Amino acid sequence: MDIVKQIAQELKISERQAAQTIKLLDDGNTIPFIARYRKEATGELDEVVIRNLADRLTYLRNLEARKAEVTHLIAEQQQLTEEIQKQIDAAVTLQELEDIYRPFRPKRRTRASIAKEKGLEPLADLLLQQLDTPPSELATGFLTAEVESVDAALQGASDILAERFADDASLRQVARHYTWNYGVIVCTAANPEPTQQDLEFKMYFDYQEPVHKIPPHRILAINRGERLKALKVKILVEPQMIYHSFRKRIITASQSPCADWLNSVIEDSYQRLLAPSIEREIRNQLTETAEMHSIKIFAANLRNLLLQPPVRNHTILGIDPAYRTGCKVVVINQYGDVLATTTVYPHEPQNQWEDSLTKLAALVAEYHVTLVVIGNGTASRETEKLTAELIKRHHPHLQYLVVNEAGASVYSASDLARQEFPYLDVSMRGAVSIARRVLDPLAELVKIEPKAIGVGLYQHDVDQKHLGKALDEVVESCVNHVGVELNSASPALLRYVSGLTLPLAERIVAYSREIGRFTSREQLKAIKGIGEKTFQQCAGFLRITNGSEPLDNTAVHPESYDLARKILSLIDYDTSKLSSLDLQEIATALNAGEPTVRDIISALAQPGRDPRDELPPPVFRADVMDISDLRPGMILQGTVQNVVDFGAFVDIGVGQSGLVHISEISNKYIKHPTDVLQVGDIVTVQVLAVDLNQNRISLTMKISTQA
């Protein structure tokens, strides 16, 4: 297989682009580095295409390695023929290759292997020839002490052929194709008297749907119900068409006395061996596809969450709400430094409402707090009301924001949190995490295991290794997209920078403390483990504000500093003239690639640029509403908290997110909610319905002017 050609065709790119990108990957370059700083080589492939290319490269190389292994294993059995070799060479998927190898794979002792031990394989071959002799007559010649009757001989021959048919790659493909296109997934309740847990899957107690139509989120729900023993699941398919197709391939002499016997073998092969195997394969395929889809949605949500704009120039009071143990309160400045901590007990069982208001009002006044940030966990709603009263009675200038606190407890108990705040209680560290999530979402959320952030669907049901890899790639992509301020970044943030690892990140932070602060990117080379290659990969993504080299505060890579200075000299270092430059003319004059020149001009025009600042800020609130205040027709502004297959959950400030079903997102047809919405989007919605008993809110983005 020509891997370069194959990848180029699949990704619809040129073979040159594929070959050059593969070479860059093989040379140890990271994907963010290739996407940002090797655009001439890749033909400006973006990061998504490069990641897809890298994944396909790994798959196809694994396929080639497996082909070599399968060829060797069959040759060892002295059964490798020219025809089998052609089939192996032509295989384009691992599934196809494993089907070819299946008849040669060592098996545990089966009915077929026992029959072969009794010498009945020649009888099976004879019956398959479909002679004019009846099967019973053919079987008499194979009676022995171990095979005492004609029926036993024919049963043994049937077992041998049944296994042979079930292992045949072409027959398996027929059954697989038919089951996929015409099979139906059928779910029933597993227990006559369902438990409370079982009732979560009530909609699937009597449910069926065509295999090829069932959406990913339903597959994951059904799998969970089956795993929790609430559901029984099977795939039903009408087998007559499969039998018909098998007969056409196997029965070559329909008038032979052996034809009816072979027909019974075909049915036994399918029902006993092939159907259960194909059902497992298709269930696995459905699950794998559903998991990949779920991971993709989780990754997209995580990316949008990480890239939320920082809330700058605020002194923040962060609250981690609780009942019995009290609300943990911290005050942080605009740089994230902890200025004060306390605990208040406004809720059950202490009910120190007035005392809590007094303490919070004093903190706001003393530290000139401008924003209150509340975690959305236990007692969040009551704490929101406390904050609204604080604003109304004491500090009308204040505003508040409720944030997703998922993962705060994971961070607060981590080694990193202990290193950052050795003097703080575990629960108080969680309040710091909540407050800092607004100050700089990316810098804070990278400290938490991505899957603990909670913006997915069924994330605990999918392959955790694949999920972890995908989410780590998202974090890496976001960190390098934004860039990192070298003198203030934590090891948790630096570890995701192109080319760096956690040990290197820790050495960078330690070295920064040792020398006071970095004044130049070049100083990185003094750190053990950062050689030329590592420096090349990471330098362009690290920023230094007010350093000795102004270009260190831009996305210009050090390897292009000379080129950047030449561009600046053409305009007498007057950056206001950058927009007047002719890109093609400059690239030709300086013998440089147009993409690189374009990126340098863009970086020079906006030194220290944070791409997140171009996004709308979060919605701040000053008062609190309750779900009971909602009425159908009300129009509100909200923030998208999560996007799933069937819609999006929007926080409208009533303590319970409302669901905008996919059918209510747009007047135009959309395939998926992510076509229109992203986590963090500020949207205008209209209330459709409120169910106080179920605590459910239905919303629409198709706003009616007649409310």
C-alpha cells in the first residue's frame, strides 16, 4: 500500500502535502508547531487536518505491520497461497485483514476440531463436492471405533463445515452487511419488577430501532442500561435472505442428494456460530462509533470552555457553597493572588444569614471587590440569593457570576494544589479554583484532569484511554493557540506547550524563581533538557512581556526574527504602516514564504495579543430569579453550558439550566447542535414550558414576537 497516496486521497490533499507533513511528524515535530510554523511545507494544512493525518498514518502503518505478521503466521502453517497473499495485500481495514486470518487463527478445542481429530474432514470435503451419492452412503466409509454411526459421522462433518463457513471472509461480509442494513436493535426490561435505578431506562423497556439508524447517544444509553442489568439487548434480523445468499455461494448442484444436508449445515453455521459473532462485531462497531462521537463532542465542548475570555481587571470574591460545613470564601486580586479567606455559615443548620452578609460586605469594602463568583454545586442557589441581597443592601456596584465547579475538588486535593497553597485547607483551595476560573479559564482548568471538567455526555462510559488522549490533545491545542506568559505560567500550563513535558515545565518555573524572571526566550536554553530541538518546538508559543527582546512578546518564532526585523525596517519600525504592505511583494523581495510573512505581519501588528479577548464576555448578574418566576413566552439571555446530541443546556440564571432541543435551535435544518452553538456562547432564548415537579425548563432560540 502506498500510504502517502492513500492518505492524500482520503483527506483530499496533495501527495506533496501528505509526504511533507509525514516527514515533519517523523522528524519529531509537534502538531501545534507544524500547523503554526511550517505552513509552507504543509501547504497551510490546519491543525485538525494534521491530527487526522497523524491518526490515519498510525492506523495504516499498524495495518501494514499486521499484514506482515499475518503473512508470516499463515506461512508458518505452510498454508500461504498466492491467492491468500493477494487478499492480504488488498485488505484496506484491520477488520478485513482479520477476516482473512480467521480460518488460520489457533482456536480452542471446538466441535469442529474434535470431528477433525476423529478423521472426518475428508468426509466434509466429499460432501461439499455435492456428488450424486446420498450423504448417508458417503458417511458409511468413515465409521470407526470413535465414530460409531452414520448420524455421528454426518454430525461431525456438519460441525467441520459449519465452522468453515462461519470463518469464510466473504460469507462473514455478506452477513455483516445484511445485519447492518436490515437488523433491528431490540431492548426489553431485564427485571419483571424494575428497581428505581432501572426506571432511568424506562423508555427502552420496550424499544426497537434499525441498526443503521440508531444515533450515538442512544447506543451509549442502551449500553449503560445493559451494563447495569436494567436492559436486555439483542439484534434481530430475518435470516432468509442471508440463507439465500449463502446457498448461492455454497450449493453448486441443487439436484445433488447432498444439497438438503448442506442447507441444514448453512442454517446451523449461521444460527450457532456466525449470527452471535456478527452481533458482537456490530455491537462493538456501534459502541466504538458512538464513543468516538461522544469524545468528539466532549472535546469540542472542552475546547470552547477553555477558550472562554478571561475576565480582566477585577478583584474577585470566590465562594464555594455548602450547607453544614459552611461556604468557603476567598478574595483574589487581578493576578490570582489570594488576599483573604474566611468561612461563612448562612445556610442550614447554622442559619447565620445576617452575620454572613456582614462579613462578606466587609471583605468587599476592604479589598474593593468588583465581582463575586459562585460555584454551581450544593447550596449554590441559596448562595446566589445571599449574594443578590449583599448587592442590594450593601454594594450596588457589585455583580456576580455562577460558574461550573466541576473538578474543583479534584484540583484541591492534588499535589499541584498542595504546592500552590500549602497553608490553605483543601476546601478553601477549591474556592480559589472557582474564583480563578473566571480570571483565566485556561490557566486554571489545565490544572484539572480534563475528563473531570464535565462538559460531555456519557464520558464515564467511553474508552477512558481514547477519551484521555483526545482531551489532552484539545488542551495542548488551546494552550498553544493562546500562547503562554513565561514568567507567570504554572507547571500545569507549561507542560502542554509544544515540545515540553511536566519535568521540563517544573524546571522552567524553578529557573524563573532562581533568576528572578525571564527577560529573553534565549534563556530557556540554559535549562537542562532544553536543547535546540526542544527550544525550536516551544519558543514560539512562550511570551515575555517587557523583556529585552520585544519580539519575545509576539507569536513570531525566533528563527524568523531576522525576517521580522527586515519587514520592520521597510516601514521604519512604524507598525501603523504594516497594513499598507503588499504581502506578495514583501515575500518575493525577502525570499520568504507568503504564509510566514503574513503571520509575522499579523503578530507585529498586535504584540501580546490574546485571541480570547475577541470573544464576548460572560453574562454578569446583579439579582436572582427562581424557576418559579419563569413564564412561557419570557425572553432571557443565557450562557450555553453544555452541547449534546439532542440539544444544548443554557444557564438563564434560575439555578437550573434549560434545554434547547435541537429542533428549537434554528429555523433552518441543522445536523447537530454544534453546527450552531458552542459552550460559552451568549444566546437569547424564549421560555417554552416549565415543569416545576420535574425541575425542567424547555427553551427555544426561535424567538416569537408574540409572547
